[in-house]
Amino acid sequence: MVLSLQKVSKNFQQMVALQEVDLEIPSNSIFALLGPNGAGKTTLLRIITAIFAPDSGKILFNGKPISSTNKPIIGYLPEERGLYKKMKVGEQLVYLAQLRGLSFDEANKNLKHWLTKLDIADREFHIVESLSKGLQQKVQFIATIIHNPDIVILDEPFSGFDPINAQLIKNEILEMKKNGKTVIISTHRMESVEELCDEIALLHKGKLILRGNKETIKKSFSKNQYLIKGIGEASVIKDCAIIENYKQNNLTKLLININESQSVNDVLLTLIHQGFQVHFVEEQLPSMHAIFIEKINTYAQ
Amino acid sequence: MLSNIYLILKREFSMKIRNKMFWMMALLGPFMLAAIMIVPVGLNMKSADHKIIEILDLNRLKKEEVNIHKYFTNTEEVSYVFMNGLPEDIKDIFLNKGTHDALMVTQAYPSTAAAQFYSKSSISQKLLEKTEASMLNYQKDVLLFKKANLTSDAIQDFNSRYAIKNIFVNNNAYQNVFESTASSIGLTAGILIYVFILLFGIQVMRGVMEEKSSRILEVMLISVKPFELMMGKILGIGLTSLLQFGMWVGISSSISYAIKSYFKLEMYSNQNIGNTLKFVNDSSQAMDINRLMTALGQINLPYILVIFLVFFILAYLLYSAMFAAIGAAVDSETDTQQFVLPITIPLLVAFLLAQNIINNPDGTMAFWLSMVPITSPIVMMLRLPFGVPVWQLIVSLSLLLGAFAAITYLSSKIFRIGILMYGKKVTLKELGKWMYY
């Protein structure tokens, strides 16, 4: 476990922001922190980055409490982006890298590497203000990781990026994981969560209401639904509800809900007996989107 | 921690000196400084009180012969009183009992001995010249009256030989020059501290507000403590203020050096005084120079400059810590008013009381105001040229240092909470609460 939170609580005057949050974030993974607006995500991230101190509870990095000496192992991209607008791209990034403990030479070396990698090497001497929003976001992203941190915390990392640049950032995130880093992403974009994340935690009103491995969670929310595509007509199948049944370009698509007593093979056999030619079968796990809504709604009730 | 403060300081400094405003201020500042110094002097000149000058004319002519009253006209500035009697008696009364400011005694024709001008209080150069010119005109007419067929050459001769001997009969004259010099030095130093506190304190405040609104702070706080951020900013801007001050002094002294050498006005060195005295046949001018030199000799300028810098730096640190806290607490410029005003009021009060303090630099009010940290930097500057006991300086500086430490501690607490607080209208009461978080 690279990062573990133990019974972390935080109040702002009368408002409870976080309530005894326990969380284990494994190393070498991409972790998603989810939750509706005002759930306490930003507060939690600020506590992990030691911008706020918790009222109670502990935060441990590799078993040790956070201190100013191990703080540079974190890189943080806050949701509210901010840069010194009047500074040049290069000098700004070197300045921030130096504040994160790099020497001037190291900072310059890393600067060149990242500017080239994100394809903005020609902007090194431009004033930040003069760049487009997307390019500023790239600069901001470099500012987050220029000191090569072990834990990278990204709050809504894809906002403001076009699909091509979003893909660029996604690839960087995946590469970081490959290089043994831990990436924590807080986002409302469920498709990114589906695509990138290994572990998730769902925060609601300051409490952790769901956490664990993404696939395991999806399985646990499974409704035994299967999508079957093929040629032919499908009529009634025994012990099985057909939710959707329609034709598209001569291909019949069936969405079925199987009883727990049955297996998908039984259903397929029945279909084949009926003369249905099966082309495609896939279990339909609920989307993160659906799980998110379901969990929050049931919690609200 | 120190390396972070150093990095932040370095950035602040280099960004500030890259700014055009800095260089504009550096060039315009000396003119402002000159204005600051000239205006009080001008005010002093206007407010110079009414002088009464006694005239004792030993020619003792009748009104029908040459009417001396015609030559000396009373103005707002001066009244002339014509005396009668023995010179020794008149002089004795003037010196020992009289309340009049000056006495002029002319010798009777045909003596060409200098007229004697005794003054007890300082007589302005302008008034002195006016009185001398009147006396010369009168003497010339006396000469014409006595020797009706005088050639113009003889009149020329008279003009060149006739002189007025200027005599200061007690210390008051020196004292007045000393007082006006000391108070203008004190006022200038006080005004400089005031101007620099406001100018650069507000830059600290604006800087924090800018960083707050550009949302850079959260990016910074991942590796920097709020205290480091605040101190780096205050010290960086403070360094630019010292540089700015140095440039003001440098530029204004080069300007005054240029003016002096252009007009050959190098009268303030001892060697030149001697030379001046040799060449100036108008002894009153030489006396004036002498008076100024004596007065300046009583004021230890390098000492004042050192004390000034110490107070200047501490006052800046104290006030900019408060300004930093304000910048962190508010979201917009308009919200700053309610906090900036209470901070600047003590400084204004110090100035409103400046005249009283200068009149009585060792009085109770002057003493206490020069001890209380929020007013002490300015009030101490006003008192300093008149001489302040060392123990008072030490106590005042210790209190200022203590206040600086306390205010920085409280400000950094407000700063820490304020910088991540958005969209909240902050009141003074609220700020009070933040100090105890």
C-alpha cells in the first residue's frame, strides 16, 4: 500500500466535510475518486496533499506520516487551474520544479523532456497568458509531474482538452502506471474511469460508500444481463426475460436477463435449437455511470 | 524552508524589476521626493511671523531735510520702529529687555563705517536685503543732501565702500535654523516611511490577491508552506522597495550634484566656506552660510540614516504582514477598503500630530507615540533629528520587533485560511476567528 488513510475526518465550522474515511490506495495503479458535487473529494485531495490538516485521523505514505521531506513525492493538479500568467512557460515550470526540490539543472533537463514530449517545445519562451486554454492546460500538467513524483493526483485531468490532447494525457497516465507510479484521478467523466482506472472509491456527503477493485465492483452490481447478436428470429425463451429485441441491418440484437438458476449456455442452446445463428455473446456489466447513480440514489433513500 | 523562501523572494524580485512601473517610479520618485522636501519649506516661508526692526539713525536729520520714514515701508512681514537716544542705551535695552527682533544702527555722515545690524531671531534673507537696500538709499540721499554737487563717481565710490555689518546677538538665530532643518529632515524621513509602507505594502496585498484570483496558490501549496509563501513575497517586494529607495537617493543626489556643479554652488564644504567668505563682500550672506553649517553640524546625518533604515525595514515588515493578510482574506479590491483604512489611520494620526511633535519632541505625547509600534516608525523619525536618548531607541525598536513577530504570526494564520477561501465576504470579526484556528 503506498497510501493509506485511517479514520480521516475534517469539519469546516458546522459543516462535516469528511467523516472517518478509511482508504487504501495500492501502488502501481490508477485510482478513481468519485462522488457527486460537494461530496468532499477536493477536501480529501487537499488532505492527502497536506494543504489541509485533518481534524483527526492519519495519512501514511509507505507506512510513514507525511512531512515536508516526503511532500515532493506528490504531484497535484488542482481542479481550479492556476499559473503565473505573466511568467514565461519555461521559467515558470523551472520555478515550480525548484520549489518541489529539484536543482536548477535537473529542472531544466526535465523541462526540455516534457515540453518535447507534449509537443510544446516551441512555447518555452512564450508568456503563459498568450497561450490558448488547451496549451495552458498542458503547461499545468507538466507543472504537476515535472519533479517526477511517485503519487500523481489529478482533479478533472481532461477538462479543457480536445479529444487528441485528452488521448495524449491518457497515454501519459497509462505510462505513469507502467513506470510504477500511483495515479489518483478525481473526475465526473465515467467513460475515463471505465477506460483507465483499476480501483475506485465513491464518496458521498463526506462518507466513503463504496470502494474496491473496479471489475469486482462491477461484477457485484451485475444483473445477469447478456447481449446476444445473431441472425434469425428469437421468440420466448424459458426462464428468461427478453429486455430488448430488435433488428439492425439483418442482425438481431437481444438483451436478456437470465435467472440465477440458469447459465448463459442453457439460453444459447435454446436459441440454437430455435434456429438462431449466434454471432456474438457478451455479459453486460453495469457501467460505472449506472453504478454511480444507483448507489447514490439508494443511499439517498 | 529557507531555500523555498529564497526562491519565492527571487521570483518576486525579478518579476517586479521587470515591470515598467518599477522603473517609472524610480525615475519619478526623486521628483516626488523633491516636492515633499520643498513644500514644507515653502509653507515655512509663508508662515514666517511678523518682524519688528528698530532703526537708530545717528545722522539725526530733521523730517524736512531727509525723511527717513519714506525709505522704510512697513509691510505684512515687517514693521520699522524709529528710535531716538544714545546708541549704547538703545542697544542695551534692545539686547536685554526688548522684544523686537532686530536693531539697525547707522553711523552719521561723514563716517563710512558699516551700519550695524543686530538680530535676535532669524531674519529672512529677503527681509535682510530689503532693509539693507532701504538703508543704502537713505544713506545715499543723506550724502546728496550734505554735498549737493556730488559727482556720479563719488556715488559709485560710496556704494562700493558702504557696508552693513551683520551681528547675531544670541543663539536664537542658530536655534531657529537648526529647528527648521531638523524638522524638515524628520518630516522627510517620516513621509518616506509612510509613502514606502503604503506603496509597497499595497503591492504585497495586490500580489497576494492576484495569486489568489489566478488560483496559483493551490499549485504552490503542494510544496510550499503558507508562511514561506507570505515571507518570500514580503521579503522579495521589500528588497525591491530598498532598491527603489536606493535609486531615489542615487538619482536625486546626482541631480542635486549636477545642479550644484552647474551653478557652482559648492558652499557646504568647510574649505569652500573659507573661500566663500573671502569673496563674498556681503557679510550677511557669509553669515547665512555659517549659520546653516552650524545648524547642520548639530545633526548627525549618517546616524539618522542608519536609524531610519532600521525603522524603515521593520515598519515595512510589520505593515506588509498586515497587508498580506488582507490580500489573502478578500476576493476583490473593493473589499480591501474596510481593512486598509484601520491600518493606515495610525500612520495618518502620526502625521496630523507632526507639528505638535516637532514643537515638543521630548513631550509626553511624542514619547508615547514613538513607543507604540504602529505609530513609532513615523513619530521616531520626527523626533530623531532633535536627539533621542539611545535607551528610547532601543525600547522602541524592541517593541517594533515584538509587534512584527506577533503580527506576522497572526497574519500567517489569516493568510493560511484566506488563500483557499473564495466567494466569502469576510468581516473583521471573521478574521479574528481565523487567528484562533
